[in-house]
Amino acid sequence: MPDDRQPWFVVVDPQRIFADPASEWGSPMFADIVEPVRELAARFGPERTLVTRWLPDGPREGSWVDYFARWPFADRPADDPAFAVVEALSGLSAHPSLDRPTFGKWGPQMAAVVGPTPTLVLTGVSTDCCVISTALAAADAGARVLVAADACAGSTETDHAAALQVMSLYDPQIRLATSPAV
């Protein structure tokens, strides 16, 4: 069982599909989070860092049918280069990436790596989708979550701020901080 007393640094979905300005999902904030994420990863070290990826390899059932009808450009094979971790953030973790076909990355697979009730420092993209989905599920499971707000990229500045506002409502289970304060 992993030691859940020591915090884990989690980088949510730092993939090309979210970093590329030409992508329909490209975050205009992505370039600004690269350095804070790298600095935090260096402080935690590769053994306490986990990188996740969203991959569209889940079943096309229920609302996922509607989702891929809305976003057909993302319905690609899981090995498509768009789903690779951006070069600037590759190699941060000693662990294989945690690949999930869901927005939220918290679940049995993550708990097997970080422990059942860890402290997580969350960063990544998009604040208003995969980061908030991961934070809420982890908090519900009993994890302590610290979101490094300046190391998260939203789909827009407005949506980023809205997601941070919602997560701040869950204090003390979810707290917000800046990278230097982590």
C-alpha cells in the first residue's frame, strides 16, 4: 500500500491536443503553465509525480455518444500523436502515465499508485474540465486536494476562474494555492 502521508504531485493531461493552439481544445493558457509545472515536479521528484492522459478508448455509450458527435475531431486512435504528453513536460514521472477515457482521473487506478486518502497537488489542463473533475472525485474519496492555480490552464481565462471559484467552495477538502506557496 502506498504511503498516503506524503503528498503527490499530479499533472492532469499535459497533452498536445490541449497545448496546440490549432486544436479545438487548445488552451490559450497552456504555455504559461509549463514552467510552474516543471518547477513543482522538480520539487516533488519523479517518484512522487504522476502524469495523467485522457484517451478516447472508452465505450461509446450514453452521453459519450453525444460527446463524440459534438467533438468528432477527438475521436482518434489512442496512439494518435495528439494524445502524447508535450515534450516540455515529458519524463516528469518515474511512473507510467495514468491513462483514462474519463475527465476525472481519480479512481482505483490512481488510488493504487498514490494511496486511498492521499494529499494531492493538482495541476494541468483543463481547469474547467479534467482538473475540476479529478479534484471533486478525489475529495469525495477522502483525499486532501491542493490545486496550484497558476499551474492549471483553462479552456479560457473566464472558465479557468469559474472552475477555481467552484473548487474553492470545497475548502477544506480542496484548497487553492500558487506554485511558490505549495
